[in-house]
Amino acid sequence: MDSSFIAIAFGCGLLVYLINLPPLIGFLAAGFVLNAMGYESNTALDTLASLGVTLLLFSIGLKLDIKTLLQKEVWGTASGHIVLSTLLFTLVLLGIKTIGFSLAMELEWRQAVLMGFALSFSSTVFAVKVLEERSDMSTFYGRIAIGVLVMQDLFAVAFLTISKGQVPSLWALSLLVLLPLIRWLAFKIMSRIGHGELQTLFAIFLALVIGHGGFELVGLKGDLGALLIGMMLASHYSASALAKSFFNMKELFLVAFFLSIGLNGMPTLEALWIAGILLLVLPLKSLIYYWLYSRSKLRIRTALLATFSLSNYSEFGLIVAALAAKQGLLSNDWAIVVSIALAVSFVISAPLNSNNESLYRRLMMRFQPKENTYLHPADQPIKLGDAKVLIIGMGRIGQGAYMELESRYPGQLLGIDSDVKKIELLKDLNINAIEGDASDSDFWDKTSISEQLEYIFLAMPNHAGNLYALEQIRYNHFKGRVAAIICYPDEGAQLRAMGADDIFNIYEEAGSGFAHHVIESGWGANLEAPEVKTQR
């Protein structure tokens, strides 16, 4: 691969990052810059892009509970949106034909339905990137958004299998027997390989060899195999660590995916006009999502934030357009139209998701909509009970703080975490913890923290989440003390400026905490222990 690919991708990504936009917008722009310079997509780039998407689907599977797909707000929204959105875009494309664009004149109703189906999808790659950057993958709105995307991926796989005329091999039936055996064996191996390079290699092996390669071998789509293998392993306690072990590699491969979009070709003026019309229709596509979510008795915030993450076009549209062009159903210019609409929809959707909380507040203040009388059980306001100490983020540090304070505040501690699986494990350990999203403004608005609580510990691993939680705490005029964890000194300065009472640097104070533990346990053979000071 030419070194210009890397240099221009980094340069565009850096420029976009400096103006507080996601780097992926810069990578999209880099693709068009390279195209204008005369470069084209090549085998190396296509291979890396394919690897990135496969690893992404595998990592989604590792974090996805199969029960999520069976929920009404997931399968109902996904199915209803496919039908309504396909109808919407079919009518729009036929309307474009009546305007007189020469590119649209080739569209008969069958081709219009085909393109409408492709445009109804939202981008899995983009949504997961946005949710990961905000650490919202485990939140309720994040889970239902990902669930809808997985359902769309399953629809896409079924469509591509039918459209290519490929009948799966009879050996595909053997997967019914082999998959449970593979799951059992993988669980055994995952429990013994540790957390180093062997774990990373095992994750790659499962995704690419067992998942992608195995399914391709029996005539099924490889990406589906990677997704299903990941879902099979999601219940293992080290699944999240397995996903983290190849996170940076996956991110690097996805850069190639975003570059490849811009390298598809430069648009004509007519293609730009049609892409512009499709972008004007995008809000209607989003409104369908919001309406369906609201029908599922979700809170306004949950429905709105899930809709924001799905307000874009999908790379699946490119695949369908390219397939139709290969079969002679459409001209290749339609792939360029979709690539332009896709890229610009990412540019629009990125700041929308980066500022989703502030947008939600403004909309609530301006329109003052009423919530549903009956809310989804997972979307109910959180009750704190008799708690006087609230620990937000029940990872290792949050759990350690809980254990340390348990004797001092018996029956008055409450842990909050957005990960449902973690909450279930904590309850098995007799830890009083409930599911809650501390980045949810309604969470703070609907709890009486100013009167009831004495201490709040912010132990979330995401610094942005801690900052937002502290902002909400001060907004609600909390009178008690607030403590927060940090990883870097500049994070402490930000939290101090916002009113945090105590800061704990998990790296700097790990050693002093270790020494303090040894001293309190008796300092070896009853030797006199020197005084150890810890920072506060």
C-alpha cells in the first residue's frame, strides 16, 4: 500500500480531531482526497477493510445478549423500520425519476424497491464506533440500537444469499452439532490462556478462522459466522477482556474501511444532486425509528438517543448497489451516489451523537413533550432506597470501595452500573447494586440525591462519564462529598474545577494502597511499620 494512504489518513484524522469531531470523518475525507489525487482502492485496502468489519461484528457478538434480539423494542423496531423505510425510499426514488435525472431514468419499480431496501439500513460500523467512544455500549439505549443493527445484519445476510443465488452446502447443517461443541471447547481454552498475546491471537482465530472461514466453507456469509461465534461466547466471564485484547487492531483496520468509501469514485454533478435529495430524506428515516421506539413505551431520551445513533446510511447500500451494477440491473454511478450519501450522513450524524445530551435537553425545554404513562421496565426511574453512599461504576475499583465501606455503612450502600451482566454477578456476591446509566440526565433529575445521600463515588472508567455525572450532581445542588477516580493528572484538574472534593489517581496511589494493606495486616513478622502517607 502506498505510504500516501497512511500520511493523508492521519493528517485528515488529526485535523478533524482538533475541531472536536470524530476522526472517522477525517478518514472519510481522506478517501475523497486520495481519489482526487488519482488513487484507487486496491486489494490490500479492501482486505484490511474486510478484516475490520469482520472483527467489529465479532466484538459486537461478544457484548450482545441473545435475549436482547427477542425484545419487542428490538425485533419489532427493526422489522417495522425495514418495511416503512423501504416504502419511503422507493417512493422518493420514483419521485426523483419524474424530475428527469438521466441516472434515475433506468429505475423501474423493482430496482427502486431494491435501492429503497438498501437505503433503509443504518451503519453498524459507525454506530458502534460512536457508542464505544462514549462508553455507551452497555447502556439501555446502546443495547437496543445495537440489537436493531444486528437484526438488520441478519436481514442483509439473508438478502445477499438469495440475490447471489448461492444455496448453502448440506454441510451447513453440521453447524447445529459443531457450534455447541466449539462453544464448550472455546470456554475451556478462554479460561486457561491468560490475558497476553495468546488471548489476542485466540480472538483473531475465533473470528477469522472458526467464524468467517468456517461459515464461508459451508456456503454461508463469513461475517455472519463471526457475529454468531461472538454471541456464543458472550456469556463467558472473560468475553469483555477478549474483545479488548484486539480493540486497537480492529480500530486500525476500520480506517481502511472508511478510506475505501471515498475511493469508490468521484461523483458527477447529477450524482451529487441525487445524493443531496437522499440526505434531505434522512430525517424522515430517523423519525420512523423514533416513532417505533416510542411505540415500545421507551422514555423520550432513550428513544431519541437510540435514534441519533441510527441516523445515517449503511455501507450495506454500497454492497447492494455494487451487486446490482455487477448483475446489470443498475449503472455503477448508483454506487457513487450511495457512497456520497453515506459519507455525508456520517458527517451529519457524528456531531449529532457527540452532542446528543445537550440536544435532548434543548428539545425537552422547547417542546416539553409528555412521557408515556407506562414505561418499559428497563427504562423506569431508579429508586435509591435507604442508601447514604452511592458508588457509580462497579468495576474493580467500585467493588473495592464497596467492600471497604460495607462495615461502616451496613445496608446503606448502593452500587450503580450500566452493564446488566455485571449487576447479575454482583447480586450473586450479595452486593447491593442496580442497573443505571449515570450519563442519563433523567437519572439525576428523578432521584433525591440532594437530601438523602452523604457521599457519591464516581468510579466509572470513562473520564467523560465522570465529568458528566459530576456536572449533573452539582446541577442538582448535592450537599455531600463527591470523590472521583482519574488516570491522568489533567483529568484531576478538570474534576477539581467542577467541584470534586476528593481525587484518586488509580496509577499513582496503587503503590501506597498496597503498602497500606501490608502494614494493616501486621507488617510481616510483627515488625514495626513505618508511617505511609497516601494522597487525598
